[in-house]
Amino acid sequence: MPPFVVEFAYVVSGFLFVLGLKRLSSPVTAPQGNAMAAGAMLLAVVATLLDQQIISYGTLAAGLVAGTVIGALLARLVRMTAMPQLVAVFNGFGGGASALVAAAELLREGGANPGAAEAGAAAVGILVGTVTFSGSAVAFGKLQDLLTQRPVTFPLQKLVSGLIFLALLAGAVMMILGEVGPEMLLAMGGLAFLLGILLVIPIGGADMPVVVSLLNSYSGLAASAAGFVLGNPLLILAGALVGAAGLILTQLMCRAMNRSLANVAFGAFGGGGTVAAGDDGERVVRRTGAEEVAMLLGYASRVVIVPGYGLAVAQAQHEVKKLTGLLRSRGVEVVFAIHPVAGRMPGHMNVLLAEADVSYELLLDLDDANGAMERTDVAVVVGANDVVNPEARKPDSAIAGMPIVDVDRAANVVVIKRSLSPGFAGIDNPLFYLDRTLMFFSDAREAISDLAREVKEL
Amino acid sequence: MGVWILGLYVFVLSMMVGFELIRKVPPTLHTPLMSGANAISGITLVGALLVVGEGGGRLTVILGTAAVVFATINVVGGFLVTHRMLSMFRKQD
């Protein structure tokens, strides 16, 4: 096939990527958008395989088949509740691949000086791609509970990370000066691998939405860098699109916590743990059980459910759906208030509830939910804590300025929670001690299914 | 004008397109968008195919083949799981 046909196919593919991404940004057109992007990828891969420069097909076929089988199995078999981990894994593989491509291309040229620009791009590709790989691996470990979700810090951590970064910069300069042997590339990869671990390990579970979207951005930037190494505009284009998308999500997540990216990356939130004791006056909670809450819900006219990570852990989404159905059949208006950083990845709660067949039109974002909170009879908090903590309104709090779901403005609040333990930020939640708050101490799944049973008997 | 500068144009303009496209995405789509975008970043598969396909030393072929496997996992898994997620989103209750 003549080269210009391949090049032209790349142009069409790039066009379809842009169009696909655009369609992915509205619920109605999103499935189409995904199919379009997948089609663009297929077109690019087929065109590449027909490229006359390609001489060895054997290993390619083996690699493609192996990757397809593994990818398809993971995508089909992994449970929806494990989605954050899975996204992290795919991300890591993408970043790792870009680092390998950059390195392999330099090695293919057999140590000949590749020129400053190409070597510099390769250094960036190896650095960003490998950081994505090892960082995603750590994120996976944390999300899968193989590693602790608490921030892991040790003395001089920032100094060590800083020194490694400086060493990587020095390595990049050496590469640009023509030092591109296998040993050099291995050293760069090894240091970047360490850096990725060091960057993610001090970040706690509740900050995972930021990490996951930032790594997503990195995997795109790494692909772009690989594109510069190969002089391939399609890689540059697609990688940049993903890089931009990831950065926007990262920014949204940071804003949802009223924290800067630097603060998330280096703050080790909740690590130091200054528990605000505050006014230690009469701190009584009002305990409740399924029967009382069922009465409250069954005769309410408007109920807002605020899901959090605890809902995902308890896998209570199907029970929630059932309870929602029962209440709605009694004429109760039930909606969900979704905080942008509830859960472990951007949009985590939405996916979880979608799995249980809850209509996305019932899921309100922060502004809409808060706007209607005054006319809400009962706000039910399921496995959420920091995102409903009124402490955030106090300027001296550790979570000061973080936008919250204003459940304390509803007529009644029911908090379903296993214990009084503070949330991830390690600060107490005054919401639990309000007069209008009822504490329902239980596992989320059990509590909701008890509630459903009681509501049915009303 | 060098290939490099053209590449830089593509990069900068694509970033801007990406920013504009994603700016107004509703929270419901954050996860599918992320996972779909993630699959797109598997475009590095094209690079991996070119590197291995053009042949080279043993080390190149080993690294390149590993890249092909990694990127294919990213692409196939990413698009499939995005599809799986999107097909769960329903309007009706």
C-alpha cells in the first residue's frame, strides 16, 4: 500500500478520535462516541499493519492476540465495583507501552545520535510513561486493598523524590547530548519507576480521584512524546487529546476539594491527623433503627440519598435501587446527591448506581442538590463522611472551603455508618451530633435492605 | 519548517481541542470519559507496531513486542469496559 494511503488513513483516524471524544461528552451520544473512537483505533492499526515498511508479522500477531485476550477478559470479567482499579491498570499499561516504544525506537537506530529533539522527546516519553506505569500499579494496590489506603510517608520523602527527579533531568540532558545506549535508557526507566511509586504512595485513598485522573492525563502525554520520537502526528494528536481531558478532570477534582494539585500531591492529607476536638460539651448522638427510618422515609415527600465510598465497599447499590423503587411507588420523590469526589475515581458513584439500573436523571450534582435541600424532608447519607462535613465551612478546618452536600439543611438527616469513626480527613463530623440527625449504625447493605423490608410493611 | 515544529503545532492545537471538548462534561460521564480517553491513549499501539514491524536488534524487538501487548490490553480492554459502562446508563427508571 502506498505510504500516502496510510498517512491519509491516519488523518481520518485523528478526525474520528476528535469526533468520538466530542460525542463521549453527552450521555445520549456517548456509546456512539466510544464506538467511533474504537473504529478510529481499528482503522489506524489496520493501516499501520498494511504499511509496506513492516516486514515481520509473526511477533506482531502474537503480541496483538495476547493483548486482545488479556484486555477482553479483564474488561468482561472484572466486577463493576472494581472499576477504579481496572481503569488504573489499563492506564498503567498504556503509559508503560509508550515508554517502551520510545526506548525501543532509540535502540532500533542502533546508538546513532538521534538528534536533540528526538532524544529529548524519548526522555520525556520514558519518564512520563514509566511514572504512569508504576504510579498506576501503586494506585491499583491501594484501590484493591493490597496496600494501605492511608498515606505512606517516611522522613526525607520529598527530598528523595526531588533528588530522583533531578537525576532524571540530568539523564535527559545526557540523552539529548547523544548518550542513548541501553544502560542509559535502563537507568532512566528504573529511576522513573521509583519516582512513580514515591509520588503515589503518600497519597491517601480519598484523594484517589485526583491521582487516577492525573495518571490518565500522563498516559496521554506519554503517547504524545512517543509520537514525537517516531515523528507520527496521529500519536501526537490522540495523546494530546487524552492529556487535555485528564488535566481537566484533575482540575475538576481538585476544585471539588478546594485544594491545589500540589496540596494533593504533597499534602499527605490525614497523615498528621490533628483531630479537631473543638467543643467537647454534650456530644450525644441520636441512635435509630430500620423501623423508625422506614417511617420517616415512607411518609416523606422528598428524600435525598447521599452515597459515598462506603456504599461501594458494602456493594449496596442494588439494595439502594430497590429501596428507591419502593419509595417512588409510594409517591415519594427520591433523588441522589453526588459529590464530585465521592468514591475513588471521578464519577465513581454514577457508575455504581448505573450498574444497579438507577436512572442517571435522578443523580443530581452538587449545585442542584444543594439548591433543593431546603425542601427536602430526609437526607440519607450512605457511607459518606467528609463530603457532608459542615466543618468545611469553618475557615480553620483541615477541609476548609471544600464544597459539601448541605444535608444539614434538610429537615431530617439519617446517617448510615458502621461507627462514629472520623472520615478519611481524620476530623470529627459535627453533623452526627445535630438534633435533626439520626445515626443508623450498620453495614450499608444490611441497613438498606432492612429499610426496604420495613418500608414494604408500612 | 521542520517536522518537529509541525508536530508541536499538532500537539498544542490538539490540547486546545481536548480542553474545549471536555470542559462541559456532566459528572455522570466522568468515569466513562476517563476510561474512553484512556483507551484512546493506547494509540501508542501504532507506534509499537511500527517499531517492531520495521525490525531491529533483539532488544528492540523484545521491548517493542512488550509494548504491543501492553498497548493492546489498554486499547481492547479500555474500549470494551467503556462500552460496558455506557450500556448501563439508562434514562428511564
